[in-house]
Amino acid sequence: MAPSPTDDYRNFAVTKGHGVKGLSDLKLDALPEQYIQPVEERLDMTKVLKKESIPVIDMSNLDDPKVADQIAAAAENWGFFQIINHGVPIEVLENVKEATRRFFALPVEEKIKFTQEQSPTNSVRLTTSFLPKVDKVLEWKDYLSILVSDKKASEFWPSTCKNDVKEYVEKSEFVMKWLLKALMQGLNVDMDSSKESLLMGSTRINLNYYPVCPNPELAIGVGRHSDVSALTFLLQDNVGGLHIRKMDTDTWIFVPPIEGAVVINIGDALQILSNGKYKSAEHCVAANGSNDRISVPIFANPSPDDIIGPLPEVLKNGEKPIYKPILYSDYVKHFYRKSHDGKQTLDFAKM
């Protein structure tokens, strides 16, 4: 049912749980004003570099030291790269994408059982926009977020996608650990059990849904931000929309979908731990006026009670720390106190 004159679109999407999926299903002629971004927050397509792309790294031979070197170089110079021949079966990738579509195709009466107000656990929650109670202008995205590392909450995962999500996480774990080991190697840091726990002591997965948007040039799927993770392992469908900001410029680079590939990006936690050698790149997602889009990121994070700061091994040759030691949960809370604002959260951790 469409919103009545006394029931605005924000209430329809946020409070009543219809999300932007519900708005898209209304076949609106124009974008609701609650979603019209200020000009400075829209993706300026004239600033998208047509001939530049992030590295694509072939992981078919993990014994080749060049692979680890390429990963470390991409983390240092780009903050983003794609991996191919990574070992996660294509059917696992396709199954989790289809599971995402199934979940968001559920009737709203089923989906709202997972909203913050109704979910039986904080570890499984359905949200729209980024922070709908904080965002002055809403983002054109719905997402289901699951704290994978909370094993007790697995019984509350939606049955329509549970098995496929679980398999995707399990099959991806080896690749994520290998990537983090290669990145530690690039810092001359041994990847022992304590480092592994620090880098991926907490794991979260999001099922992201970006439905067709009226006037997509006025909206944004996800606003400018960097992730708070150590590492993000992102599966995207063939629609595309992800853009990263080229380091130290005001230009953007489109990240094209590659069949079977996974997009990897460095998060703020690893930028802090590496004392700025590895970079978390600012990125955003454009809205689409023709096709629904989905993506499925896995976030490898420190545990909430971990202290993150430049690793001692990184500073052993006298390098001065850029960042102070900080409780990871404090860093994350700071990120979630405000709407997306580029990479400003990192200022919270600077000396």
C-alpha cells in the first residue's frame, strides 16, 4: 500500500519496514525528497576516470611469491583490488547471490521480523539506508546484517538464506586468512594466532539490496565512506555501481563486475595497524535506474575489546606512530554516531 498524505515516505520505508524495496515496488515517477542528496554528496560522473581500474590479481598459484607482493602493493597504492581464481567455487558465489534475492523478495511481514525492533537478537538485523534515525538524507539501500562470529545467534538467521550464507562464509575463510597473512608478510609481521585473532576476531556479513531507483542521479546507494574492518571480502553481481576514490584526488574509479571475482578492500583497522602503509580507500555506490543490484560483503574485524594501534613490528625501526592505541569498540561506535562522511572517522584515531 502506498503511503497516504499523512504517512510520508520515510515512515513508510523506515518505521513500517518496507525499505527502499517497498518504495521501488511502488513504481514512483520521481525520487522522494527524503532521498535527494545534496549536490556535493552525489556521484559526479564527470569525475569518473574511464581508463583507470584497480588491480586484478590471479590467485591460482599461491606458491608464487609475486602473488603476495602484488596484494601488498595493491593495499598500499590502491586500498582495493579484485581477486580471480581464488578457490571459492562459483556455485557458492551464485548461491549466496540468489539467497540474497530470495530474502529481499519475501513479503514485508516476513522481513520485518528481522528489524531492530523485532529481531530476537542484535546479531541479526534488517536496516534501510545507513543510519535511518541519524541520516538527514536517506541512502537508497536495504541490508540484512549478520554477526557471524556470534555462534549462538545462528539459530535466528533467516531460513530462506541461512545455508547458502553459511557455506559462503565457510568457503571464503581460507582465502581471507591467506590474504591477511600476505598483508602481514608485507609488513614483516608474522601471522601467528594472536595476529589472526586481532585481524578477524569478529566477522560480519551483509546482504545488500539496491532496488531500481527513480532519478538515480539525485540519489546515492551508499554514501562516501571507508570500512571500519581490517579487510572486506565483497561479492558483487553483474550490475555494478561500486566506485572508489583515487588516492589523494577528487576523481573516482568504477569497479567493474568480473564473473567469479571477489573485490577486496582494506579497512580502517588495518590502516591503523599498519601505521598508514596500507590504505582504506573511500568508496561509494551509485543508484541504478534500470536494474536491481545486490552485493554480499564479509567484514573481517578485530574483536570489540581489542586495542588497535600501529603494530610494534611496524614501528621497530624508529617510525613515528600516526595513530594512537584505541579500543576497537570505541572506534566503531564513533563511526556509527554519524552519517557517512568519507574517511573522517580515522581522525578519531590520530595522535
